Amino acid sequence: MLTQDFSGLWVPLVTPFDGDVVDHGALRRLVRRLGQEGATGFVACGSTGEAASLDKAEQRAVLDTVLQAAGPLPVVMGVSGYHLPQMLAWMRELGDCPLHGWLVPPPHYIRPSQAGLVAWFTAIADEAQAPIVVYDIPYRTGVTLSLDTLRELAAHPRIQAIKDCGGDARKTEALLADGRLQVLAGEDAQIFGTLAAGGVGAIAASAHLATQRFARLTALLREGRLAEARALWRALAPLVDAVFAEPNPALIKAQLALQGEMANTLRLPMTAASAEGARRVAAAMTAL
């Protein structure tokens, strides 16, 4: 099994809409702009992309557009669910796509045991055509992947990285010390701390905005140039705080709409950002 590198700045893409349909033109332009401004790669159909509100045909069409627009840059596909045969069938259906990896969270709603989580990820990894990035995000799934579970999963040759949204600094540090999983900051507010401690990169929704600065921050941290990175991070932190003041991706879409890149449209149950929230993000961008 080919070992992939997941280091660098990954952007979990929003899904632009034109009315009630996906705006593939806006998505294509967004991917190209982000690539030109320093994104290492892209995540299609993650939570930032409102994937739960897209049917399978829409998800496949989004993935095809992202792959086409990304050119040589790598693409990871988000897949989630709690029905294992359906998950595996969907991954097989996408097996013809040149994916760099799969972003896979625990099954939501069910709250399985740690043994169940090991069995779940193992079954998926056994059949995966590309490496797995484990998405540890307890506040969305209702279940926490323990350190022992992650260490057990790290032994699988197709499980190669973790998007770390677990909120447990000791677990993050232990994974970094273990060294078998590439650790990616999954919470934008933890980019500096995770990379300074040895993480390989970030999957950062905020990097739709000020992309060049986030790419520069990632590079500086990976080079160990902490003083320069610290100054840049302090400038970016107000933008990160502003972007996540309301449910993601409402505020990112509001700013992208202000910049003329897409309509400010989300699908229920997601709703548009408040005017005050949008003003705060715009002000943070102006301050940069």
C-alpha cells in the first residue's frame, strides 16, 4: 500500500450553491484560487462542505469538479455514516477516483465502545483504496477515540494520519511522540500549538481566507522558525476567532460572498451568518 504524505495546509472546501443546486463554476474557481495562493491540498465533502446535505450524486459531482480543478494538488474525500455496508459500497463506487486519502470519522449517533471503533476503522481500512485520515471530532460524533485505540489503529498500514479535533493536548502530544500517525491540526485555533509541537500540518477552514498567510504560517512552523510564525499567528488569530463565532461554514461563505466568489447560500439546517458576525469577519480581513 502506497504511503502518502499529508503534511502542509489542507483546505476543507465549502460547497457553493446557486439557489438549490451546486455551483460548480464557483467551486472550480475557488479551488484554483486556493491552489495558486499556497494550499497543499483539498478535502472535498467534509463537514465544512455541508456534505450531510448533499445526496450521493451531488457528492460525486463535487468530487469530480475538485479533482479536475486541483490539477496536480492532492484531494482527500470525506466519507461518514453509521451503516458499514453502505459506507464500503460508497467507497468502492468512488474507487476509480485518484484520491490521496479518505477522511473518516467515527460513526455518529451510535456511540460505540472502543472495541467497536477499532473494528469499524479496521473494516474500512481493510477495503480502502487509499490511506485513511482518522477524523477525531467528539463534539460531532458523540464518541472519543482513546489514545490506546488510536495507537492500535496506527498499526494498520492504511491508517496513516489523524485530523485532531479531540481537544486533549496530552493525547495530541502522545500521538506526536509515538510518531506513527501524521498529526494534522483539525481545530484552527490549535494550528500554532500543534505544529510547533511537531504536527505535520492542518486541515483549516479559515484558510479559505488569507490563504497565503496560512500557507506561510504552516511553512514557518514546519521549518521551526517560531518567532516569525508567532508574529504571523497573532495577526491571524482574530480572523480564526471571528470565523468560528457562528456555526461553520456560515461566516466563511458570508466573506467569500462579500469577495464576489459565490452566493451566500447554505442548505438547511445550516443558515446564513448574522450581519454582525459577517461584519466582524470582514473587519478581521481588513485588519490583515
